[in-house]
Amino acid sequence: MADLKKRAVAEVGDILGSKPLVARVFKIDAGFAMTYNKLQGATMPRLVTMMHSLRNLAVGTLTTAKANVAFTRVRESRHLAIFPCPDNELNHLLNLKHPTYLSAWASNYNMEGRWREGRLPICAEALKTYQDWKHVNAADPTKGKRVKQLKALAKEAGLRTTTRKASGQGKKGYKWAEMGRAELVTTIVTALDEELATRAAEASHHAIE
């Protein structure tokens, strides 16, 4: 062990050279900066938030949840500032959207504020997309839509895009496999038509009352 330590010290010395290392120390506590996750739950007297696109910084991405954390950490809006940057560097904020599962959860309350029990929460944006399809072709809303588009709509609506199938080739049990176009169409049309009809009935009932 002693020989290993001597050899290690010698090797490090060869790498660094004979000149002493010089370091400049700044008397600043690095704790002045923190991530959005670490900031959650805290109340700050003053806050400067960095709202730039984080893609090139390898620290994750800026989401609506993180932005909401930043904007609600101070008691008064005048105590919140955005790190100086050109206006065009904030354009990416216009593309931020809530996760589809959150939109689905929020839209699953009826007009009376009651949770719709026994039903799958479906994202309102997915319903809007499907309504646009029906506006173009009411008889066959999915006509001309590619499998990729159908899968995207199904996932946005919170619907499953896989199905259980027999393993085959003499194997027992089942496996999950991607749905084909016909299965996707049936899943989407059945679920979204039912949801649109239910919401229309609720709106009609509410209007009568």
C-alpha cells in the first residue's frame, strides 16, 4: 500500500509538473443559484429567473410546471425579474403546454364541478382535434389519416395504442403489440364519439336548468 501511495504521488507530480498550481478564489456562495425543482415550496424575498431555452445547457427542459414554480415563489410581482435576454430568446415560452394527462384530469369535471366517475379522463385538446376531423368528414373522421397521426391522437387522448395478443409460435401466454390502423380507428372513434355525446348531453341539460 505504501509503495502504491508513493507511486501515485509521483505520477500525479509528473502530470502536473514542478510548478505550483495557482487558483483564483471568488468569495461567493454558489447556493445563490438553484434549479426549479429545488426552488419548489420556497418563498423568496427576491428572485431572478432564467427563462431561456435550456436545451443547449444539458439541464433538462423548461416546462409549464417549472415556469409556474418560478412565477409563484415571491409575494409580489415586482420582486420577480427575468434574467436579461433579447425578446426573441423567450419565444419558446409560447410553445409550452400543460401535459396531456393534466389537461385530461382538469377537463374530467362536469359543469357543476363534479368528477365524472367511471369514465376515462380525455384531454380537451384531443377532443378538439377529433372534432376538426369530423368537421372535414363527419361520416369517416379518420379517413386519410396515417397510423402515426392516429397514434398521436390516441396518446393525447389518454387511450391505449397497444393490445394483448397471443404470443404465438407455440408459446403460452400473451404479449403487448402495437395496434394496427383498424384497431386504432375503432378505439378512437368509440371513445371520442361517446365522450362528445356525453358532453353535449351535459351541456344541454345544464342549459335547460
